[in-house]
Amino acid sequence: MSDTRGKLLIADDNKVNRLLMTRSVELLGHEAAVAENGRIALQMLGEAEYDVLLLDIEMPEMDGFEVLEALKADPLLRDIPVIVTSSLEGLDNIVRCIELGADDYIPKPVNKVLLKARLGACLERKRLYDEQKRLLKRFATEEVAQDLQTSGFAIGGRRVNATVLFCDIRDFTAMSEDMAPEATIELLNTYYTLMFEAVNSHGGMVNLMVGDGLMALFGAPQPLEHPAQSAVSAAQDMLAMIDMLNAERVEMDEPELRVGFGIATGEVVAGYAGTEARATYTCIGKTVNLAARLEAHTKDVDRSILMDRTTWSSLADRSSFDEIAPTVFKGFSSETRVFSALL
């Protein structure tokens, strides 16, 4: 049993009950807040974080059963441990509470020894759940973590319209041959930190890192209002960050980094690929292949940002972009119109 101090919310329409329960949990070393009915309790749960909800059943405006149903339907609130404290008698009421997601049921008047034990168990479950969320956010992007919380995990994909961005450091292999392994890792970490910041700030997610390259997705798993514009803006920010990094590298007598971006917009199949034991969120399709080909083509035409016509036509302001010679890319049967950012 954990002795961790918890932040508890007490929902009870009876003022005396609220005062007694508050006194009891504070004597156990916990912090308590109160709500006089279920509607206020739900509002408070949405505005602040609580470790455990102590919930009465018989309340005006919104009773305990309705609160449990609302919590169960809300992906952001359904994992809050709930201990029902009620004077309602009968096995049916207890069973209904458990079926609606309550973690425990304590009859009134509440036994303080029993309350201490049940609170300890619930706080430990909450601690383990928070640790699970922390690890998930550490090893998955925030967007994937949110998708898993709201939709759950299932192998498979769905067709969505999105924008795909590929980025790569030019000639990095040759550059790294003259660098110590520690310096190479440090440079990559700096590079990825800057790239992630630009992608995330424009609503995208980095879903693949391979060596010095990355792939970012805009519009999945969470929809984005203007995925093409967001991807292009992210690429422009990434270039600006690389320029800042290069200014420091020049001062330290180190070679400058040169990067290329390929951006394509269209239908992709996005979802979780792998097995039930190990999977990753990714996307496949013609749009992904085109973005990769465009990124590789930046080296041939000595341009930093290349995009397809669909991406270009989605931009609010196209004055700082021009069309270059169309190209037949490997794996594509017809010419692709190619547009470049004027830098």
C-alpha cells in the first residue's frame, strides 16, 4: 500500500458528510476538495487533476450513477479511480456502480480503517497509471499517446488525407566519418530536438527516424485543418533553426549542415503496423513514396524544399514558391509537377 499523499475530490450533497469526509481524509495526510453535486464534480474534474473521486450516489441535478456514466464515456476522465460512498443498500446498487466503472464501494457511515485501506489501493493504482502514461509519452509521440487513450490500440490502418514531410541531412555519412562517435550522437540529438520542436509547433508528428533522416506526418492520427500549410511552415522553421545552428558551428570551425525537405499531400493509409506485442504508428501509400522522392530530388536540383502540386495549391500564399522542371520519379508512371520554395 502506498503512503503517497493524494489529491481527492469529495462529491456529496450533504454538507455534514462533506465536512466529516474532508476531516477523515485530511487526517490520513491527503488534500481534499469538495463538490456539492455530480455536475459540479464533473466540472472540477475537467478543470484540475485529482487522484481519487469519493462519490455519493444520491445527489440532486446529477446523481452518482450519472457521474460514473459520464466518466466512463470521457477518455480523459475514465481512468480516475472512484470510490463510491453511499447509504444505498442492496447488492444491485453495488453491482451497478462496479459495472459503471467504480473501483470500490464503501457503505455509510464510512469506516475510517476501511477508508484508509481503500484509498491506499486506489492511490497506488493511480500512481501506476500515471507512470504508464509517462512512459507512453516518452516512447511515443503525444499524438499517438492521445490516439491510444481515445481510440485504443488495434493493428490496422485507415485511409486519410494528410501531408507527409521527409527531411535529411546531406552528406552526413561523409561528415560523420571525421567525427568522434560521441560528437555524432550529440549533433544528431541537437538536430532532432530542433526538428521535433518545429514539427510539433505546427501540429505535426515525427513518426520515423532513420539515421540523420526523419519522416513527419500532418493530419494523422489527429486531424489538422491545413496540413499542407502546416508542413511547409514547419519545413521553413526547420531551415531557420538549422541556419541558427550553423552560425554556431561556423564559430566553432565545424562544417555547416545542409538539409533537404520533400513534401507531398494526398491519401495515405495510417495506423498501427506490427504485432500485438510490438507495433508502431506509421503510414504508407503513394503520397509517402512521393515525399521521399521529392526529398531525394533536392540534391539533384540544389533546392532545400520541394513539394508536389497538391501541397503547393493548398498554400494561402504561393508567391514565394516557383515551379521547376517536372520529373518522372522512380515508381511513378507519369511526370510529377514539382514546386520549390524560393530561399
